Amino acid sequence: EPAGGGGGSDAAVNLALLTTLTSAVDSWDFNAQAFGPLVGDCVGGLWGMLGQMNELDSRLQVMNLIHLVLASVGPGALKQSVDAALGPLPAVWGAGDLGGGGGGQSGEHVPLLRKRCLNILNVVLAALDPSDASRLLPPLVLPVLRASTDPSNQPESDYVMEDGLELWGTCLRKAEGYSQDLHGLFPHLVPLLGRDLEFLQAAMQLVEGYVVLGGGDFLEGHAGAVVELFNLTVTEVSPRGAKHVASALECVLRRFPAEGADLLRRGGVLAKLFVTAVEEDAAHEAEKAQARGGGGLFGGGGVGGAPSMRDDSMVVHYLALLARVMFSAPEQMRALLHDPQVSDGSPAQVAARVEHLVGLWLGKFDAFGASSTTGPWKRKSVALALAACLPASNLHGGSMLGRLPEVLSVAVDVLAEQRTNSGLGVSPLRGSDQAASASTTGGGAESEALGGSDRYTWLLRATLQADPVQTTDLAAFLATQMAEAQASHPAAFQQAVAQVDPVLLQQLQQQNGAS
């Protein structure tokens, strides 16, 4: 129990209690199970202590300890103490007086206290079942989110935005369904990223969450905002940031293969992906050429003559997205190739763009496997895109058949990889990191981290399982495309097949038989 009265000796006693309890809970041998029955009384007493304190540092210490206790005892004990944990929180959020000698909060202290409120609310919400969590959303969580994630609410939003975005993500994963309240929050992301890209990763994860939970209702209501977010980021991020943007774009294209591609093409996003991938690759190759040709004091092309270390991961991420469009929305790729930002629309230039794209897919194929969770998906996307190009002679004058040996080599590699992963019991196709965690064959621990069997994880799994890249049989699709290419250009096809190593053809036949 906290010492009452508010005198100096009482304050010293309270601070000593805080220090002792913090040390006990933060100790390596803290027994969460034994402490579980005491959580409600402990947290209630700490809230009472908060109301007796005048100093900001002391109040923050109390709230940090409340958060530590709740985070340390585990979901079971926390679920039994929700009322004690959250009952006084609205008063603190509203900067009201909790009683005792504390008085109201001064204006400059409010954001710091609200930041702790968000931390406490997030740890409680994350521990609850979706049904219990959803009951907290309208009366408590959503009003807090509206205030903490509104970029116009400055300067307070500068203090609480990061924690508000974290709570926002928890809300999406815990919601039992898509609601108008959640729908109305999404526009906050546009001015947030329009101001700067500090919260890029969190924002892109929220885009993924909205696609999964909101589906068609979300995309129909916020199509313009989605396009604006990607136009703000695709060409402005670092290679590290491009990973998060590409993951969100992948989620849109996976959930809405045709509609998503159409939206992103009309909004200019696909053209930016194409141009950025080509230009970044050209810059990367130029630096490598400079490094090979000398130019520095010691003959290298980098700083002080060192070899160029330019990161081309952005190119790989964007090329993988374009591969998905080529395969799952070919009509949108045809329209993109005639976009003024991509070509002048003439047959010769369109053919040149396709050949360039195919060359990049083939040349970067090994790089698509660099990521342990998304590599297999990217590699199969590229194999499917290359196969889709084989009969598309109206785009490239039949010259793709000249790359048939390379295309078949890629296909054999991917088919072998699928067979190996299947034999090991590993899911060969996982989209973004979120999708990887929700994979039905990827292990229970990761699924539990996303909320176990809640609706959000179920929808995420369903989206992944319906992914055309997941469901398409590569061997059968390749056979169909080759047959179509042979029917449209029999002589060129036979000439191309004659250039294929017989061993490669044998491997392909073996993989077809195995699949």
C-alpha cells in the first residue's frame, strides 16, 4: 500500500517502494506465476500512488512500473486484472486529477503521461482475446488512437505518434471485424508520411493490416489514399525502406491481383516501380563499371578507390513486384508498357522495354533468393513471369524465345527448390514477413505471436492461400505457355528448343514428373 498524506516522508517511502518493486519485477528470477494473484491489488495501489505525486519524474516512474508489471506477468494474470489496469487510465489521459495531492497536469507534462498511457493500453490489449479486446475499442482505445495518430495534433503527436502507431497495429490484429471507426483512422497516414518518412515501417505495416482486415471495403473507400501513400514513398525511400514499401505493395497485389494492379497502374505507382528499378540498376552497373575500370587512387570506383558497395536490393524488391503483375495481371503490364513514363508506345520501344525487364529478371535471379522468408516467393514469381512472356510475341517480336534456355534453367531451379522445401515440411511460399508468420505450415509459435486463431490471422492465412503465386502449378503453367509459343511461332520455337541443353530438358521432365 502506498503511504498517504503527501508529506515529504511519505513521498520518500513511496519512492523506496517503487524502487524495491521495480527491482523485484525486473529481476531474472521474478516468479510471474506466484505474483499473478497480486497483480490487481498491486496495479491498483500504484495508480493510487500516482494521484499523490506532484513531480513529473515520479509519476512517470509509477507508470513505467505499471507497464513493467503488466508486461511481466503474462496474459493469464493480466486478463484477470483489466479493470484495475485500465480503470484510472482515462483520467490520466485526460490530464484530470486522480485525487490526493497531485492536482491537474501541467500542459507540457501531458504528452509524456499520455505516452505511458499508450504503452499500458497496448500491453493490455495485446494480451486479450479478440472478443474482449474488441469491447475496449469503441469506448477507450479508438478515441485515444484518433488523438495520438493525428499528425495535425502538434506538438503532442511528436511525442506519442510512435506509441500510437504501435497500438494501432495491435487494434487491427485484435479486431473481430472491420469497422467504420477503423476505416476513419486510415487517412491519418497520408499527412504523416507526407511530412517525413520517420514512421515508414509502421505505416506500411498498417497498410498491410488494412488490406487483410478491410479487404474490398477498405480499398474501395481509400483507393486514393493508398495510391498517394505509395507515390509518396516508392521513389523516396532508401533500399532498406524499399523493403517495407514493397511488402505493402505485395500485400495489395496478392489480395487484389487484377484490381490492385489496375489501381496502382492508373495511379502511376507501377510506372514509378519500373522506372526506379531500371534507373537504380543502371546506376549500380555504372558504379561497378567504374570500379572495374579504375578511377580512384588505388584503381577502384568507390570512396578512396574502394569497390562500389551500392545496394541494389531496391531493384530486386521492385522487380519482384513487376514479375507478379506480369504473371497475375498481364493486361495491366501491357498497359504499363505503353505508359508515357515507360515508353513512347511504339512496338519497337515496347519490345525493348520487355526485353530489358526480362534481362533484369534473369540477371538478378540469384538475388531474389537472398531473403530467407520471401526469397522462394520472389523466385517463383519471376519464374511465372518469365513463362508468361514466352508466347507474348506481340510485345517483343518473338525474341523472348531466344532466352528459352535461361527461362527453363530458372524454372528447373524453382521446381527443385519447391520439391526440397516440401520434403522438409517447409512452406515454400510466404509473402511478406507478416504472411510468413501466418503460414499454416510455418510453425505455431509465429502464429501465436500474431494472435493465434483470431480473425486477423485467419484472414491473413486465407489471403496467402489464395495467392495466385501460391496456387499456380509452375510446371503446368510453363507447359501451357510453351505450347502456346510453339503454336504461334513453330519455327522459332523449334530453333529455340534446339539451343537448350539436353540435360536441362531432362531435368525439366523429371521435375514435371515429380510435381
